[in-house]
Amino acid sequence: MASKLDQLREMTVVVADTGDIDAIKKFKPVDCTTNPSLVLKAIGLPVYEPILADAVAWGKKLGGSQEAAIKAVGDRLAVAVGTELSKLVSGRVSTEVDADLSFDTAATIEKARAIIAAYKANGVDREKILIKVAGTWEGIRASEVLQKEGIDTNMTLIFDIAQAVACADAKAFLISPFVGRILDWYVKAEGRTFTAEEDPGVVSVRGIYDYYKTHGISTVVMAASFRSLGEVEALAGCDRLTISPALLDGLAADQSALPRLLSPEKPRSTPATMNLDEKAFRWAMNQSPMATEKLAEGIRLFAKDLGELRKIVAKRFIA
């Protein structure tokens, strides 16, 4: 029998949740994704040392303040890593807008345009790129503008159906619900373990998937942030799954049957239509302590890793 990874590929687009070139060559995903945390890990790998050195040398030639140059080098590194990854996958590479812009619609739009221009300068067309934007109200409004300009967005840090519905209304290309982080919150809050079937992260993604398929929404559901193989297997059939190398290894090593549990033709439930303006969106988020806390925490963590990346660049400036 084929491995579970090969079986999964028959029903779901597999995305690599890593910037590790060797891992991407090994697993041959259709798409791959980056974020500040993954870029930070990637530039610590020997293969990226020439890219880091080149970006720092470029930054030292820029005019203006050193702080501005360091930020520019950070942006250049993210695009450089994405450019290398784009050579390895047939599909898309996701690149994230700075987390500290998550509540600034205009600045998010400006940064997204700059990222697309930087990729174009590297010979990578926009059709190969997804711009990752946090699922805040402001980020969703930025996505609405960007999609109209032909810049496809990956709405990240999705923890609640309200975010998913608002993203769909904005015609976002793709959303990334964070399965494992939802589970983390409930394990801590309730002090117990969950089976894959009752896993709150799995339940959340299934609800979003059913809503989209019931109402003919084309926005792609790409579940992310997995804690176990059980979570991955419980979402077999989802549009896309972005999976870490460790879990991809586990799927590749297992040759038992993998049943399809999600299908666009047969949603498990038929949710009613939700109508969300800004007030309704913010109220829905307010009513979910998990979504409110995990969204804020996710933005903080990405901002922290972006800060760490800039510290590395700053040290190289001084050296």
C-alpha cells in the first residue's frame, strides 16, 4: 500500500511548513510557506549564509538611517528565502507582511505591494506568491484591496469562524486556520487531553470547511500548525494542509490506510449564512476568549521573531 503521505496527496494539496531547502527537496510539496519564525530558522542554516551576507552587504550601501537599512535587509532576506523556495515548488510561496503592521490597513497594502515588486525584481511573478496577512479586521480590509489588484493573499492566524467568513467576504485567496494553537489553548484551559476527533482545532477547521463548501465559497482552506499525525489525518481531504517536516516523515513512514474525512461534495454539516460587518466581527471575536488571545499572541510571537531577525542583521552590520 502507498504511504499515508502519498494517499494524502491524492485528496489534499500538501504544503511544506518550513524554509529548509533539504526538507522541501525531500518531500516535494506543491507549495511552501514562510513566516518570520521560519525565516529566522532558515537563515541559521549554512545554505543561506551567502544570502545573508549578500543582503547585509546590500544594506550597508543604502542611504538613510541604520535602523531603516536593517528593516530593509530583513525584508530582502524574506524575499530571498522565498525566491529560493520558489525554484523548488511548482505552486506558491507564502511571504508574510510584518506582524507589527497587523492593525494598519494602508501600511499592510503598501508592504504587500513592495514584497511583490521585490519578487518581480528577482524574476518571480506574482502568480507564484501569496502575501500572508494576519486575520485582523484591518488585515482583512487590506486583503480585499490587494485581491482586487491581483495580489493573492494568505490570511493567517485564523482561530474563529468569524475570521474565516470575513476573509471569504473579502475574496481572500486562502486562509490558514491554526489547528494546534487552538488545541493548545483548550488543553491549558480545560486541563485535559483530546482525541483527534474531539480536538477543538480539528472541529474548528471542519466547521470552516463545511461553511465554505455549503455556500460555494472559493477561498482555499489550508489548515496549519499541527501538533500530531492524528490532527493531520482527521483533516484528510481538506483543500490544503501545511505540514512540518517531522510530521511529513511520519506520514511517509506509515503505509496503513488513510480514509478521506472531508469532501467538498459532502460537507459534514450545513451552516447558515453569517452576515458580518465590523461591529459583528469584533463582537464575535470578543465572545471567543481563545480566538482573541491566540490572535494577539500569534501577532506578538511573529513580531518577536521579526525583531530577532533584525537583531541578527544589526550584529552583522557592526561586524
